[in-house]
Amino acid sequence: MKMNTFTRELIAILGPEGVLSRPEDLMLYEYDGLSTLETPEAVVFPTSTEHVIQIVRLASARRVPIIPRGAGTGLSGGAVVTSGGIVVSLARMKKIVEIDLENQRARVQPGVVNTDLTLAVADAGYYYAPDPSSQKACTIGGNVAENSGGPHTLAYGVTTNHVLGLEAVLPDGEVIRTGGKCWDLPGYDLTGLMVGSEGTLGIVTEITVRLMRTPEAVETLLAVYDRVIDATKTVAAITAQGITPAALEMMDGFTLRAVEQATHAGYPMDSAAVLLIEVEGMREAVKEQAEQIEAVCAKNQVRSVRHAKTSDERALLWKGRKNAFGALGRISPNYYVQDGVIPRTKLPEMLEFIEEVARKYDFQIGNIFHAGDGNLHPLLMYDARDLDQSRRVVKAAQEIMARCAELGGSITGEHGVGVEKNELMPLVFSQDDLEFQRQIKNVMNPTGSFNPGKVLPSGKMCGELRVQVSAGG
Amino acid sequence: MAGVPEAVRTALAAIVGEVQLGTEPSVCEVLSVDGRVPDCVIYPGSAEQVAKTLKCAADNGLAVVAFGSATKLGIGNPPRKYDIALCTRNLTDVRYYEPSDLTAGVGAGMKFRDLQNLFKPDKLWLPLDPAGGGESTIGGIVAANVSGPLRHFYGTPRDMVVGMHVATTEGKLIKTGGRVVKNVAGYDLGKLLIGSYGTLGVITEVNLKLFPLPAERKTFILSTGTLGVARDLRRSILASPVEPLRMVLLDGKTAGVIGQGVQSERMSNEPQIWLEAGGSKSVVDRIWRELNALGQAVGAQVHTHDNEDTAGAWQAISDFASWTGKTYPGSVVLRGTMPIANSEKFLSLVQQEAQNEKVRMASVAQPGVGIVYLGLLNPQNSGQAAGLVSRIRNAAEKSDGALVVISAPAEVKAQVDAWGTAGTGFELMRKLKAAWDPKGILSPGRFVGAV
């Protein structure tokens, strides 16, 4: 059988421990953080760049699509199989290749878990800034593919602002090195192009990142509101004061009650919204900014402002925020998390709209926002066993996306396009814009063998969210 | 006058209007690049006119070099062909400006000065201090991804541009990115265009992320004596809680020139670290105490100056390349980029090379970033200059970096590549260029690998 020969060839490259081919094993790779699609023909685990090259050459010769995968935590279906092929899991390429503190750089393999890099340099007083909520599981390779964000990217930028160089294997098996340890290397910014390309332009096998100095002081505030509108007004007012917090997060009452029940972080059960605000830097700056923020909160009818007194208390507040999705999973059979962006001044207007959508489609919607940069994560609670609900939830999410686009925003701020939103791309780009993007893809991935069916619209399904919403829970 | 045939000139005039097309030799002469003079200068009044101009040029196989205020026109290899100079200075619309969102979208031709004046009343700014200062246009700044010492804290245009409109050689207007500060919809084509020096398309509009102006700013000057002391100070400052907005290491020659512009600063021909910090009064006071302690530990004196006294000096530091060029005709200005820790070692190596050749030198380094600007002030001839550039480039490339020629006489540029080794990504770069500019009309031959 063709499949068997192919599997044998893969085993010849990687050894039996590097290849999964039994149906019960392959089933585990049918899904990622978004949804379930096809079963891969095989799942392979390279441990070196050389392995990746050989896999790519073999698969290309046989015209088998390749789907790169990190930890599978992605929320836009970037790692699922759409039209056959093998999954290349980078999870075993997890070496921190070099830590170079004087140059404030680290070189890592793609399978290094986000938080492990920070743990490796924390004692020396450094950290890696991008911090997606899944940072304890997600890989830096996956972060590069999605150009991931996180709460602390408000002040320091997203993944692309912290990646200086890449090694990548192209669809023809060639290896390129882009960028390096220094800034501004001459030539087109291929590093910048590859970051966020969702595994469609190359398989990243090594990443050079910037490390940042741990700030001298951190202050974490929890501002509690009786009305959502006051919380959203506070967000705009903080910015207007010229303060850029390290993080500025918002949760509505529904969400924070679920979070509180799950994590006991001390969020008040009877409030309408909370802001989780963090400022960091020099002691003096942090103290002043915390005072200014408290004054702004007071002007906007805050009920109370709580300061985390210890690092444990701070960690607990963040645990509540970072595990919020899981907490909502406890109270609803399923949820569908959306990722949209709006100009931050439109927050109040957008929240009202989301409420309308919730009423219209008869869903409970929980709201978690990276409020500081206008990045919204409404979570739509539904029951996937109910077919009608499953259909309605997609429609509701789509209305929210369309509204984000209308307000001058974007259909994704950090989760990526994947298979979920490629048909929605026309909401924010013209045909000419997309054609220009397609030209780049054709140059880099001419046969379309890398991660097919992602990012760009297929043109077959007009303007629809494409998702079997069932996994989120 | 081979280049632009009469019929094409008429067509171009029809696109922008007769008065927006300059053909007089005196007008064209000023825009010469390495001895090549364009046949005409065109000043489109809208993005659509830029697109039409590019299409017309592409249809007729004419080479276009785009510029804003021409402050960086000389950077790059000599053009293989240069028929039309395309100026974006008339694209000055403010498309939107939302102070509360900290975002703005403006025409590529808007001057940096006008941009900052627009934001200033709201206590906002675009935290860049590029060469060319207020005169340079935002389109030019983005196309060249230029930054000055402020990049230490704020980064480069790459970190501030959230969207763009670009005219292509097909005559289309393309949007990349958007208006919001966080956005991962589609390929990040903006990254390719930022720093592409007009070789992929012509930027017509730029959407920017803005930043709050620091409440107070102060400059601290630390006399370092030797490069060894400078290195120790750089290490201790970067390891301290002090967060400089910008930090440069001036060699003795440059310190002497720059210091003249600052009142009450005693003349010095010693290497100095200039550091600007910002924030509230108590933050700035704390930084003053920290720097004093760090200075004392290595025997370096620390002086402090108010923002108003040093603004001109900082601009002069950013304009290192242009004042070097003007003061020393025949001089060569280079920009080295390298891992942070290599800056001082590289400087000392270059000083040795220059001394061996009896060439005087000036330098401005950004030691917290790993960027070094060098001026070779009086090379005896182009051969000597080219030889020095090659050796310095070797040193930079050996320390994992690169060396770019910022300005040099045409005879020197004829002997050395402006960009240096292209690396393993070059084949892809060539293909990307071919995809967007299939006829090769945008600044042909000027960029990396002579694409």
C-alpha cells in the first residue's frame, strides 16, 4: 500500500518513535484549540532541522501536504488538516539553543514552551515578553506562526516585535536564515514576513528572540465597577493621561463570576466588571502611575481599587485572568471564543453591540478584553449537541466580526486566520489587497503544500466563518 | 536625453498636470544619484496619480526612484537606470487622527515636523529622531526604516507602522495591515515594505501608532575617557534600573563638535556617553543619582542638561551622516549593526584600521542597541576608502553583524557594494522583488544584491 511505503520511509528518517500512524494515535491530531477536522495520514516528530528537511523533501516528492504544529493550542484552526497530509509536530524540538544575556538574546528551537524560556532566564533578571494566556503549554514556534500576543504586549508589542531572526525550511527543502542577533540587517525583512504566516510560508526550525530586563517594580491593581460603561471609560481615560500600563485587561461580571468560582482569585462576585491593571518599571514611576490610575478610576465611579500586596496575590489575580477560558468551560457545555480588534475608544459602543447580538441570538456572552489595545475576546456559550445552537453561534460570531471591521478594526488581533476566518478576509481586504498577498504566498509556497487551506480565502465559501464549533469546552 | 520619450512625458503630464512635471535640467540635476540624472521629476497629487505614474513607467520600461524630501536619496547602490524621480511631497493629507486611540493615518509626503506638530497639542508623538529631522517625510522614513538613538527605548518605524497604502507597478493601490494596533489578519506585507527603499512599491499613506510624550526629559553626559570605560558603563547602565530613552557613545572628535551646540557644556575632546531619560521629576532625579553612582564607580564625571539645551545637539547626533558629508567632502559614512556586546570592540578595531591608514575618523554608536555610525573623514583616494570599507565590513560580518554604506563619493561606491553580503534569504528576496516589480523599474540595482 502506498500509505505503508510512505510511513516506512518516514520511519527510516525518524525512527519508529518519531512517527505515529495507528488510527487511535492519529485521532488525537484531528483537532486544535478551535475545532476538529480531518485525520492526518501520519504525525511525525522531527528532533532536528535535518529531519525537517528530509521530511519536507519526501513529502514534496509525493505531493503530500504538510501541516506544521506546535502544542495545538491555536484558536483559529491553524494546525488542523484540511485536505489530507501529514502533521509535522515540532514539539520535540524543544532545546533552548543559546542564552546570550549580554546581548539580550536567546536562540530556541520551535518546540520550546513559551513560559520555559522566561523561567530559564528569570534568575538572571530577564524575561521573554509575549505572554499568551496559554503560555504554559503553547510553543514559541507556534507563537511565531500566529504572531501571538498576550496581556503584556500592550506596552512591549507582540511576537513580531521580539523576534530578530529565524531559521526556516522552505517547501523545496531549502533552509534559509533570516535576520540574526542584531537589528536592521540589510535586505527585505523576511523575518517580519514569516512571523504570523501561520506555517504557510515555511517551517520555522530556530528562532532568535529578544530578552528584556525584569522591571524593578510591578504594581497590579484590580478595579471593581458596578457598571460596565464606567470600566470602559476608565480604559480610555488612562490612555488619555499619557500612561501606558504594562497590561490593561477587562472582564465582565458574568465572566468574573465564573472565574471566581473556579480559581478563587478574590474577584467580587457581585460586580459588573473588573479591570486588571499592571504598571511596571522604576519604583518611582510605578508608584506615581499607580496613584494616577487610581485617581482616574475614582473619577469614573469605581467601586474599589485593590492593590496586590504580595507576589502571590498578584499571581492569583493573573491566574484568574489567564484561566478564564477554562473557567467558562466549567459552566457551559461549549463556548466559542472570538478574537476581534476595534479602536479602543469604540469599546463602549462595541460592548453594547455584543449585548444586542447576545439577545438576538439568545446566547450568554462573556467578555474578556485586552482592553488597552482594543482586542476583544467575547465568549459565546452554547451547546454543541444542539445543531441549531451550533449554527446560530457561528452567525452571532460573524456579526461581531463584521462590526469590528466596520468600526475600523480587524477580524483577528492575535489568534490568527487559520481555517476559521480565511473566508472573512474580504471584510478587511479588497480583492487587490488579497491578490498582493497571494503573490507572496505563490513565491514562497508555489505548490501550496505547506498548511493548505489557511489564511487566504479559497473563494469557494463566500464570506463565512468556517468552523465546526465543537471543541471549545 | 534617451530615457523618457516625448509621448510618455505627455502621458505623465496628463496624469499629474503640466506644472507637476519638472523637466528642466536644473531641477533634475539636484536629484542625481551617483552621477545619474533623471529625465524628469514628477509630483503626483494623490495616491491614484502615483499608481498611474508607476503603471505608465512600467508599461514603457522606465526606471523610477521615489523620494520624499530626498534626505536619504543617496543611500544604496548606484541605480542601473534612472529615468523618473517620483516625489511624494504633495501627499500630505491627514486621513484620520484619533488622539484617544493613539493612532493616525497620514499621506506619505507629510513632513516629520508637521506630523509632530499635529500630535504635540495632545501630548503625543511619534518617538523617532531620524536623520534629516523635521524635513524628512514619513514615507521616506518608513521606506528606509530609519531611526535615530530614540530606538533604544521605542524601536523603529517597523514597531510603529500598523498599516500602509502602497502603489504598485501594476497601477493598483494596495492596503496592508489596518488602523488598529494589534492585527494579525493575513500576511504582514508591511514588514516587507518597511525598509525596502522603494524597490517593491511606493508608499502613499502610513497608519501609525502614537506614544505619550514623556513629562520631563533630561540629558546626562558621562565622560568615559577610554572605550574600556565606555564598555563598563554601558554594561552597568543596561544592568541598572535606569531605562534610557536614548543613549549614544560619541568619540572624541564627535563629542567636540556636538558639545559646541550645548550651552554651559565645557568643550571636550574625550569620548562621552550621552543619555536621555524621561518621566516625572522624581524618576529623572532617581536616574541622576543612579548614573552618578555608576559614573563614580569608573571615575567618570556626569553632567546634566535640560531638554531645551540639548534638543539641537541630539538632532546633530541624528544628522551625523549629513554633517560629516558636508564638512568633509570626500568622506565616507558607514553604519554597522552588530550584537550589543560587540560595539566597543568593533569601534576599537575600526579606530586601529583608520589610524594605520592615517585616515581621521568620527563615530556615533548606540551601544545599547548595537549600532555604530562611522565617518571616514579624509581618505586620500577612492581606492584607500574602498579598501577600508571592505576591511571594516569584514570585521562587522565577523562579529555577526553587517555594514551599510550610508554615503560615499560615487567613485567609492563603484568599488564596494552599499549593503554587503546578502545571505541565504537572497534568492527569496529576488523572487519577491520579481513578483511585485516584474519589470524591475523601481530603483533598479540599488538594493541588496543589486535587485
